[in-house]
Amino acid sequence: MNIHEFQGKSILAHYGVAIQRGYVASSAEEARHMAQQLKTETGTGWFVIKAQIHAGGRGKGTIQETGSRGVVLAKSLDEVPEKAAAILGGHLVTLQTRAEGKKVNKIYIAEDVYAPGASEPREFYMSILLDRSAGRNVIVYSPDGGMNIEEVAEKTPERIFKETIDPLTGVTDFQCRRIAFNFGLSGNAFKEMTRFVRSLYSAYVGCDASLFEINPVLKTSDDRIIAVDAKVTLDGNGLIRHPDYAAMRDTTEEDPIEVEAGAAGLNYVKLDGNVGCMVNGAGLAMATMDIIKLSGGDPANFLDVGGTADAKRVETAFRIILKDPSVKAILVNIFGGIVRCDRVAQGIVDAYKNIGNIQVPIIVRLQGTNAEEAKKLIDESGLAVHSAITLQEAADKVRTLIG
Amino acid sequence: MGVLVGKNSKVIVQGFTGSEGTFHAQQMIEYGTQVVGGVTPGKGGTLHLDRPVFNTVSDAVKGTGADVSIIFVPPAFAGDAIMEAADAGIKVIVTITEGIPVADMVKAKEYVKDRNATLIGPNCPGVITAGEAKVGIMPGFVFKPGHVGIVSKSGTLTYEAADQVAKAGLGVSTAIGIGGDPIIGTTTLEAVKLLMADPSTKGIIMIGEIGGELEPKAAMWIRENGTKPVVGFIAGETAPKGRTMGHAGAIVSGEHESASAKKKIMRECGITVVDSPAEIGIAMAKQLA
């Protein structure tokens, strides 16, 4: 589950990770109020205003309505409301968003941490994620912070370092030191960095994260180490023990139909094709999408109805698929194991009648327990539903119907 | 014959008295699996499905001589259940539970590795040696006894493959559902190695999907060490990059994790890769003809 920067930072701060401080606001007046408060607490005279959306590249992105960037600097308290207003409510387009951009409902008013001082500020890159093949977490870091890390990896791979973490010990002191050495730090900044890494890793484990990306990690001019940005993704399975983090979900960032499907227990992903599909099991669902393509169509969605595939779920699934106007046909592919095919077939017939007025042809392929009975039930229902038993038959029917 | 489980396996069910545990234990018993008991903390000393219930896995092992366990424990407690089974000396731990926090699996996998046990799953349909033992939730009747081994990340796609194998006039030795999570106990490669060494397996079907690098790793090993024909399929040719497709592990993060990249490597390693999931059975039959 993705969360906003301000939420990610609140988790980091909870685990003792030093962050660039700030407050969230949803109106220009609130922004001014929060900036005032921030000034009182931190003494900052300049303020960074950051759009809060679930996409990267905000600093280089543009608000469609006003031309403002997604991250701007206000050099006084008085500049804050106007600059905030140019971002709030607008649609931010970045390299990572769709062309229409993402609506900005909230902004983060943060302290200016680049103030000059005794030494030059420096930016680093650090992320923590799962190395699937090792089955272990890995800290990936580079002295080239603030840049696009994919670009660094491509042009100067020797500037990217990794520390693999043993799950039974967690991150060790020598690993923290090695990171600080590889950043070329010394003195107080060195000590601060080892502390930063240790607390960052404990935050990662403690909140059941699946990704932390801190870009940049900043060494300030007074040798503090702080997280200036925070991209935090939480492991959806871990949310069972963090109800407070589960409440951080922002459904306005998600596709509304996918949200509705999820609430009904369906796993749905919208795609751009013309043939909808409804399948039990994720692997078979992907395989069904592939067979639609091989039959000359394009899959309009991924949809896993799960193990039960009862009449109510089937009906909800049909309604969700039919919301997409580009759907020209629907392929239902159920392999009945424990669940009997004739039951599923009855569910399909009932759902079809309940919805009424379905304009697109439906191909139903039921295989497994009682497949023959199911086919008979569909064939004798008098509905415009085409039945199939083998996957190849189903594929051929898709080809005929959309051809 | 077959691998991992067979007619001599003594199986206990962790989460025995719950609704899932009860239903599937019954199904396994009907199939002929030797289910010797189960574990539900707090219900030790009682009987369930005419079999003894124990408080701990070590009690169950002492009381029944069990060497295989199947886990239906809810996600928040399943990681611990895996470690308990390994600690008690269980040799094959089949974890059906879906939705286990990744952090728990990172720990459990490490723990199991240090104790010489084989973990299958989680989030998988289990293992079946056709005609001998079913330790899983798959529909047993689909798997006709024979000589084709199946390794798969997906449940229903495994059933589909087994059904096609039967329609092609062949049967299954052992089918291993390895699961679709980012962290799984037994990889595609490890499962392929087991089947390659099994005298009753004459050909192997390897079913994968987008995400991770398990199939290419197995393919490279097969190129050097393979002694039996392998038919492969990778689901998700049409899946968009960066989206999770149902299984938590099914996401294309880099180009090398896409279906086409994986299929290319598999073909280069001498595996017969089918583009259509409807052709898995026929392709295997041709290889074994």
C-alpha cells in the first residue's frame, strides 16, 4: 500500500529517524497557519511547499491549471498562501502520472534544510527493499543523491552500493559504518549517519514496509543527517497488525472501480483492451488474458473472483466489467475444483438475469467438477451465453465473436 | 513413487479444528492420505475427525511419528507455525495460508533453512503425488497417476495443466504448487531438481508467471543438468508493467521479469515453451511420444 510523504515521515519520526520537519495542510489559510507554527518551532524563514500525491517526480512536475511546479520554495511567510493556492486543487502531471495528472488534495509545508553553514550540504540516496532471490532485505545506497537512481545505476553502476541484511541479526554496526564510510563522511556527520541507518532499518521492520526510498538523505551544513523526502510502501499483508497504518490508505489515489472491486473481495486491475474476463485464481487469470490476446482480442482487465465464485460475487464481477464501455465480449474461465461447476453455472445464469440487458456476448468456460452438467445448464438457459469446456474451445469462440 | 509426499507420509494438520483445516483434512483423508492427527493450541487431548489433537507440533510428532505438516493457520500466526513445525523435526512443511506478512516469511524461511526442513509455499495449493497422497487443497480427481511432474506458482493453472495432461493420455507423478508470494520456501529450481532425480517422473511441466527470477534460474540449471524433457509456460505476457496481478509476487519491476524475457531464456535453455496455456498438455505428450 502506498502512502503520502507526510504519512511516511510520521512513521519514520516515530522510530527516531531524523526528518525534515513539516505539517500537512489542505487550504491556503491552513498552509499559512502551519508555516507560522513551523517558524516558531524550527526558526525556519523559508518554506518548502510539496504537493502530496502518490507519484514521484513532483519537483519537475507541473500543475496543469496554474503552471506551478509540484514542489516550490516560499521565501517568506507571506508568500506561503499564494504559492500553496497555486498547487492545491490542481492536477499535477509528472513523468510517473498519467497525462491528466493527479489531483492535489493536500500539501506538506516543510522547513528549509539547505541553509548554508559551517560545511557544504550533501545529498545521498538510500532505499530499503526486499531482495526476492536472497529472501532478505537489502539497503541500496549511493553518494549521488537527489538524482534519478535508475540513471545513476545505468551510467555509473560503481556508485551504487548494497548491504544485505541477515534477518536474525538485523542491520549490524559494521554495516552502518561501512555505509557512512562509502558516503565519505567523518566526524559528527559519520556518527549521525550510522544512527540514521540503524533507526531507518528498525522503522522498516517495525512498520512492515515493502519499500523505503529516501531521496535525498541530506547532510546539513551543521552535520545533521535527515530524510528530506520519504517514499514509503507498506506490505499489504502486514497491515493486519497495524490498524493505524491501514487507516492511512487514500482511496482517492486509486482507480475507483478497483476500490469497489476490492471491497467486494475481487482482485481487479483495469486494462485497455476490448475483451473482459472473469477467472478464479491469479495465474489462470493472467493465462486467460494471454489467450484472449492470442485469439485476436485485447484483455480489458485482470479479474480474480477467488475460490468461492458464488452467484453474488459473479454478479458483482459482471457489473464491474460492464462499467468499461470498451468491453465487446466477456470470457468467464472457471476451473472448478472444490467449487462445483454446475453451482457456478447457476450463479452465472442468475447474475445474467438479475442484471438484465447485457449487450455483449459472454463466453463461459467451466472445467472441473461437474463440467458437463454446467455446460448443459448454460446451453439450456436460453440466454445469449456461449459455453465451452476446453480452454482451446473458449479461445476459438472469442476469436469468432470479436472477429 | 513421486517426491516430497507419498503413501508412507504421516501428515498432521496445523489449524486442524478450524473450518478450512477441517474441510481439507476430510478431503485429504478421502483421497487416501495418512492424516495422523492435528494441532490446535488449547485443544490438545481431544479427538477431531477421529484423530488426536495436540497442543504443540512437538507433541504431535512424539505422539504420531508425523513427518509432514500442512498449515491452515491464519496469516498473522502462520510464520510462527512454520517455525514450530521445523523445530519439531517435521521434514516437509506445506503452507497453504495466503496473506502472511513478508517480514514473517523472511524470518521463517531463514529458520527453516537452518533446520533441514523443506518448506512449500506459502500461498500455494500444496503437493500431490497422484494416487498416493494429497497434501493440499487441489481437487484430487484431476490428477491421474502417471509420469509427468508439475511445478507451478499458480493453483488453478496447475489443475488446468493436470487436466490437459490427462486429456493427452498421460498422468501426473507429483505436482508441486510452490506459491505466488515474493518469498517462498521451495523455488522453481529446487522443485525441478527433485523431479529430475525422481525415477517415476519422465517429463516436467514448469509453470511460472511474471515477476522475480525463479524460472530463468531453473532454466539455466536445466540447460546444464537436465535429463528429461521440460515444457514451460509463463503467464502474464499481457500484464502491464508495475502492477501487481493478484499474486503478491506477480509484478514486472524490470524488463528481465517480463513473460517474454523469461520465455526467451527458457527457450535458449532447451525448454519447450508454449505461448498458449491451452497447449501445455499436447506439448508434453509430443515430447514424451
